[in-house]
Amino acid sequence: LVFDISNTSAASPCCGLRLTFKGYDDKMPKLVSNILALIGNLDFSTPENQAVFDLVKEKTMTDYRNRRFQQPYHHGMTTASSIAEHPFWDREERMEELETVTSKDVNEFKKIYLSESLFEVMVVGNFTAEETAAFVSDAVASVSPKPLSPPNIPKLRMTKVEEGTTVLHEQLGPDPDALDSAICTQFQLGESTLRQQVLLELLCQVMDKEMYSQLRTTEQLGYIVAAVSHNKWQVGSLRCIVQSVHPPQYLEGRLEAFLQKFETKLEGLPAEELTEHIESLVTKKLEKDRSAAKKCERLMQEVCSHQLMFDRREQGAALLRGLSKQDLIDFFKIYIAVGSPRRVRVSCHVVGRQALDAMEAAGAASELTAESRHNLLLFPPGSVPFPVPPEEGQGPDAPPPTLPEPTKKLLKEWKQGVEVFECQK
């Protein structure tokens, strides 16, 4: 018998305490009841528990401190999350709060937290609906919660960026000795639908290998190059990642050049190749869950998101087989293509040691400071902050475009005034 406890989830919208139980059917009701009772009766201030509390607190602080040594592209992805997610607290904010937390504070928080509760449960196993309802009700009774009042139900929201806008965040690499720079560029698609999801997955299936071949193998920008589907809290986006010794502005230019070429390649994609990509995705979707735990996790995402589309894989496979090449081309041209008036781009740049040294050697000091990470640069619709560079060995046909003047805002202030997507209906 195994149980896991966490307050985070990479995929499911879950703002609270998340418990996962795995074990024999006949033992499960007892296990769930015992664990919930233990949580309800736990006193963190006893001598034995105080020692555990101190150890866990120090371990968590160490984890937060060590996150600055993560790969540069990780910092780019974290920043993208900080721009998009409401609420979001970065590692510095978490460390600042955790520094002064005591076991007494946790005891007081636990009382408030358990005084009202909303339970969302998914059970996979040899139980009838009646048996499940009975043992869950008995287990919940051990903490004796009142129903969570509507004003206290957490609301998960995602930033809705204006169409045509580019949002740019620049920061120095948190690890001053890390040589590489990185970009994490996300093209926001809007509130997710099943059709949007399968089109995005198909685009990534076609695009990822092409992007890796061009930017990694041919141009040799760096070892980390990827185009991935990103669906967080029911808002979809295409996430492009490049990590390299080159500065982020150069990487953005090469990404734009690739996207321009890829549009032409997509238009010439043979029908047989598209069919292969579709069938490959369908096979992945219809693959059986490898364990009851995997199935439970997948279905729990539907519960937490309030979508309740338990046959999402089957519906997605059917939609995939009905897509045409023109559907994929139209999708790319609307949301991703260079010059699209509807494209929404959030670019997160992490500047590494080698790029800074190169700027210093050229006599151009960087304007970035440790405080730059609190700021955003907002480019208005129609602007081209990262023009597609000319082909190697060719001069530009026209003078380079005048770069638009961005609006500079504090990240937190900007988030307070933007429109949002409501992630749970």
C-alpha cells in the first residue's frame, strides 16, 4: 500500500492538497480513512514532529536555493508560467515566506484549511458507485469539514494576451557561471478546445523534428531545441525552446527564419507523410493505460478541470483522422506564422555568461540588471521586434525595419490589469 501527498500538479488544475492512494481494493477504504484522520489530528509542534518539521523546512529551502542552478531553458519556462498563471509565486517569494514559517503557523493554517473543504475524487478499481460514495463519505467525516463556501473556492486563471501582441521578458541567468543563454517562446492559442488540442499535437508532431534538424543539426545552435504542445489550465500554446551560447535576440531571429521556411514546407507536405503523422498520434492516443494509477491520473485531470470528457482520447483520435492538410496549414497561418495579425507571442529570454562576455568584448555593455526580471516589454500589434534575418551570405534587400518602441511595465502591475481566461467552468 502506497500513498503520496502533494500540493502541486503539472497538468491538472488543482489548487489545494492532492492525495494519491495506491493499493489493494479491500484495504483502500481503511487506508484513506486513516490518512485523513492522521492529517486532521496531526500536531506539528510536538517534539517529535518539530524535528521532522525543521528537517522538511530546511530541505525545501535548499531546494528553492538550488533552483537557480537549473538549465537556462528551465528558467525561461518558469518565467513563462509566471506571466501566464494567476496566481503564481516565484522561488524568491516562496523562500521569503518560508523563512519565517513556524510549526505553530502550520498548525493554525491547518485548522483554517480543514474548517471548510471541497473534495474532488476519482477512484479507479473494483468498486461500485455506491461503495465508492460510502467509503469516501466515511473517510471525509474523519476531518469533519463544512462545505467550502463559494467565495473561498479557488479560481485558476490564465493571462489573455491581446491578439498581435508580443510580450518580452529578459533576465540575467540566475546562475552567473552558466555559459548558455535560452529562449522560451510561447504562441498562445486561447481557450482550449479538443479540435485545437489535436491540431496543435499534429503540428508539433510535424514541426519538432524539422526544427531540431534545422536549428540543432544544420545551424548547430545548441543541444536543446524543441517545439512542444503546452496545455495548462485549459489554455493551449505552442512552446518553442532553444538553448545556446548565442544571445537570445539572435536565437529569436533564427526561430523566426525557421518558421518562415516551415510554412513553405508545410504547404508542400506529401499526403502520405501527413497520414503517417496522424496515424502515429492516433496510436499513441488509443494506447491503453499501463496501470490503474495512470488511468486515475488521466481521468482526474477531467475532474479537476471540470471538463468531464472521459473519452477525450477516443474523440481526439476521431477528430485527428478527419483533419486535412489545409486544416493544419490554416491553423499554422493564424496562430504561428510570421506576420500573422492574430499571432500572440510571449518570449522569455535568459542571458548567459558567454553572451554577456561577447557584448563586453564588443564594447556594448548589457542594460540588464538583477531587477530586470521584474519588468516586461510590450510590443504593440503589428510590430516586428525580431525581424527575420537575411540568408547567410546575402545582404538584406531593404534597410532593416525600424524596431518599435516597446512599453515597459512591471510584471505584477501588468498582470493585475490584463484580461484572463477562467480555467474552471
